[in-house]
Amino acid sequence: MKLYGDFEKEDWLNVLKLSEKELPNAFIIHGEWGFQDNLSLWKEILSTNVHMPK
């Protein structure tokens, strides 16, 4: 098991199901209990271009 800080580019591409040309300039990793309300808030704050990994 790797921690986020141990992930390399290939790990992130695999986890996020992205190709290299789809890579964003930045992304936010957000995790906590009761996350659905917080995800809704982040979507409103950031933009309509949100990628939710599976």
C-alpha cells in the first residue's frame, strides 16, 4: 500500500483513469467522513470541469 506522497506519475494516471494528455495543471485530493456534502461544495467552488475517479 502506497501513501499519496509515494505515488509516481504512472500510479496517478492509473488511479485517476487519465491519459497523459488529459492531465490537469492541478488537482485536489479530498478525503473525510461525510464526504458527499463536501464534494458538492468543491464542485460549486472550483468549476464545471470536475473529474471524479471511479
